[in-house]
Amino acid sequence: MGPAKPFARSACAVANSLDIVGDKWSLLVVRDLLHGKSTYGELAHSPEHIPTNILAERLKRLEAAGIILATPYQERPVRYAYTLTPKGKELGDVLLAFVRWGKRHIPGTVVLDRAPADSGAAAAATTTRSTRKARAK
């Protein structure tokens, strides 16, 4: 690690972590990369439907922060495969804590499958419908 930069707000670890991944989308991108997605198209087809302009900006921000690595896999047009760096993979612990908290305190939430994008979304939707039906009974 290089020399410490001045902090935007304070030296608080929570505040500085939120400055990097505390927006509405960044941890969802990390979640999808942890689940095996790697291309822009795969990331764009997540169940939350991240707007493409925001996805492009978040990928650049996460790469600048050293959380992901973009590797070109096609020249014309240039297309990239995205992978998590070791620093990015460590966010898996953060996401696991969010999953545990959400399952405990937000009724009806589910854990998305690690299956490919389309089947994962379908499985999650099916699980959500089943959960809603069970609660309605």
C-alpha cells in the first residue's frame, strides 16, 4: 500500500469504506462477480437492472479503487472481462454479513442462486413467489 491520502471526511473506517462501496450499486456488482459473472452484459442483466451508464461508471470506480480488474478479451470493439482482486474478494465477508442481517430482519428476502444470470433470476423470483404464498396462508 502507498502512503495514506488525506481523508474526505474523517479517518473513520466505516466512512471511508462507504466512500468507495457505499452507493446503491457497487456491492451488487461485487456480489455478481463473486457469483461468477464476468462480462458487462452479464452484469447488466442482473435482477436489479442497473442502468448501463451507472454500471459503466461503477466498474471504472471499482477498478480505480483496486477492487476489480478489467482484462480485455476482444479487440474490436474492445470488451472486458471483470474479475475481483484479492481486495475485492474480501468484500465477500461484508456481503455475507448483509445476507445474514437481511434474512434475519427483512421478511421475505432470499439469497440469489449462484446459477447463471437468467436461471438465477428465475430461481430467485420463484423462491420469492413461494415465500409470499407461504406467508399469505
